[in-house]
Amino acid sequence: MLQSDLNSNFLQSILYYIDQQISGRRYDPYATQCGTYSYDGSGNLQIDTWLIGDITQPSNSTLLSYTLSNIITFYTNKYANPYAILAQQPFFSITTTDRNNLETTLIQNGYCIYNSTAGIVQFWNGSAWVNIYGTL
């Protein structure tokens, strides 16, 4: 990944790094619980303080070693789309493929999506997406 990509996707990269260390651990989408950040003299983002005691602070070279597409896919499935479902109630439009890649949580119980591939409305019952209306 280029330094400019890291600068543009710094928080996503931090969250990806945490997931690589301890799979399934989640923080807020802005990584405010993880540390504080600023720009160095070259205009690159850097970690000033690291607040996660059981995970070593990532180096810039570690973050740069990741593939940008992997970071974007991770963030979309674990953060962006799940939060969008919550924010865009009653219906968030998503394909079956993207829905299958979502990380669902208990907080999403009862929330609805519009499955644009199948043309149906579905809700999360805690273990599966269930059809609640017939095909539109």
C-alpha cells in the first residue's frame, strides 16, 4: 500500500490491524478507543498514543504492508454496511453476496434490509436473514 493510501484509510487500517491480531474484536468505526493520532512533519498520519494494552502498537511499515483492497473489504463488511443498516432503517439495500459477507451482531436483531438480488425484504432474527415480505 502507498503512504497516500494509508493516510486516506488510516483508521480503517488500524481497525484491520486489530482484527488481524485478535479476530472479532471491535471498536468504534473512528478508532477513538484505540489511541490518538496526528500528522508528522511530512504530512503523514501517525499514532501518538496507543490505548490497547494487549496488542502491540502497529508500526508504519506493518500498516503499509497491507493490501488496500483487503482493508476496504474488511471495513465495509465489519463496519460500514452494518452501521448503514442501523442508520438507514427501515430498509438498507444490499445484494445477497454483500449481505452474506456482513458481520452481524445482536444489536441488529429485528433490523431490515432490502435484498436487491432477490427483490425481497428481510430481517435479522439473531441467526439468519428471514424473508418478511414476498417478492416485490
